[in-house]
Amino acid sequence: MPDHAFSAQGEASLETRFTSLVVEKSKQKEKEAARKELKETVIAALRQVYDPEIPINIYDLGLIYRVEVSSKGMVYLDMTLTAPGCPVAETFPGMVEAAVRSVPGVFDARVTLVWDPPWNQDNMSDEAKLELGLL
């Protein structure tokens, strides 16, 4: 086989691999953008859930410590409550899960209730502090 034929085949193979890599990278970027968009939508849903004792949504109140969204639409949340003896400690995480599950694109949600670090007013957004007269 002449050298130029081998080179043409090799070049075509490299071009095919390069094209595949570009397409794969593009798909990864699209998936990442979709995950970020879903995370923002989940956060918007969390802003519709209010603490039963304080008239501030749980996101701005600083009760949500972690929001992680997988590429498959699984959402993992770490949240806390304002106090360990909170009367809704048994039911509130389930309410939060239900709110997140209602978001289009969410396959399922898991809420983990955590107590470390303990919640304090520093966790609140400036908007929440302003609304409560703390700023």
C-alpha cells in the first residue's frame, strides 16, 4: 500500500476521532448546562417552602446546606432546622422532598437532615435578614 494511502486513512481516522471528541465535549457541556438549570429550578422551588414558625422561605433562611443535582435528575439535599427540638423535625424533610420532586426534570429527591453546623442567623440571606428587621 502506498504511503499516501496509509496517511489518508490515518488522517480520516484522526478526523473521525476528533469529531467524536468534539461531539462528546458538546454533549457534556449540554448536560452540565441542563444540570445547572435544573438546580436553579430546584432552588426556586425551595424558595416556595416556608418555615412554619418564621415567615421566610427555607432557602433564604439558610436551612439548605447543599443542593446537588445528578445528570439523571436525582437531587440530594442537606438541610437543617432552626433548632433540634423543632416540632416539624419529623415531617418537614418529607415536605421538602415532595416540593423538590414536583419540579419537572427531577427524577427523585433525598433530603438528609443535618445538625452540624448548627443553624444560626448568619446563615440567612441579606434579603431574609432585611425582611425580619435584622439589617
